[in-house]
Amino acid sequence: EADIYQTPRYLVIGTGKKITLECSQTMGHDKMYWYQQDPGMELHLIHYSYGVNSTEKGDLSSESTVSRIRTEHFPLTLESARPSHTSQYLCASSELGRGADTQYFGPGTRLTVL
Amino acid sequence: AQTVTQSQPEMSVQEAETVTLSCTYDTSESNYYLFWYKQPPSRQMILVIRQEAYKQQNATENRFSVNFQKAAKSFSLKISDSQLGDTAMYFCAFMLTSGTYKYIFGTGTRLKVLA
């Protein structure tokens, strides 16, 4: 399996709390992505990054924010969690340039907001 | 805009049999990649197979092969000698070779291999 890690794997939290989902990769990839996936459903891109200090919003509107201060780290933050944020969040990475087509996925964080 | 359609929400196959998962896509571009990803229950999504659109030869990876029909915009996945470990969600995905490197995913096909 690919060297991309997400923590926590599972999180149950109350409405209004601030949360940060962590994603790290040890492959030196420039591109990183966050997807939201409801159980058994398709993936929706919510954020991506081309490299350090680069972040872009994805196709699905999201109230979350991301940062990319280090190549290997791409955390996602929700300032005030709501039940509508309940979902699985997948992080992925890929190389920029040769091999940029293949994305490697983390194990996901399953978030439940009560 | 590009779209990816997987018309089979669920499929089942007997162990050791062959199954084909369908995927169609829509694009006006000529240079792109196509992928099949596998997401086993509670496990990480992994790449099964990829195809560059400029290559006419269908990609193969052991028991997995694709039938890539560029004119028809079709990209089906064939799994031969199905194994219990093939039970998973399978996602078809598309990516342009230039621009943002964003994937467009299909809605997935849940495949169950029966003993």
C-alpha cells in the first residue's frame, strides 16, 4: 500500500467544534487532494494543492479550509462542524509531471458530527 | 465538461468466473487518462489499471484487463478468474493530460464475488 496516512481514522464530535483532519505522505509528491465520499457513493473533490503554499477549491463546495506549508502535510480544517459534514474524507497524492496521473489514497477519516 | 458514467450500481459473480464492469465517459478532448480504482470494504482505494487515450492497445494487469473503445467513449473492466478478494467498490475515473490533474470519478459499481 502507498505511504499516505490519515488521522484520525474515526472521529465523532459535537456540533460547533473545530476539527482538523490530518494527511501526510512520504513519497515527496507535489500534488495532494481532499475528497468527500458518502458511504458507497462517488468521490467529490473538495480541495487540492499543486505544492507548498498552493491550495485550490475543488468541484464540491465545502466549508472546510486547507493549508500546505510542507510538501508532505495537507491538513483539512472545519471551523465549526455540523451534522451535514458527516461523511468520509479521503486524502490522495500524486507526482507533478511524469506519473502525475496516478493518485495514491490514504485510508480515510470517517467523521460523524452529532 | 467531462462526465463519467457507471451504469451498474451492483454486480455479483461466482468465484473463478469472469465479470465485466462498464464505464462510459464524455469529453471533447483527445488526450486523457482513464483508470479503474478498487475500494475494498474498510480499506484503502488502490489503482487497478490505467489506460492512456493515445494508446490503442488495451491495458492488462494480470487478471484485470480493459476494453477501451475511444470512438464509443467506453472503458470497461474485465476481471478474469474472480477471487473473493476482488469484492469491492470499483470506480472508473478520467483525467485530462493537461491542466489541473483533477480526476472525474464515476458513481462506482459494488462487486461481490460469491463462493
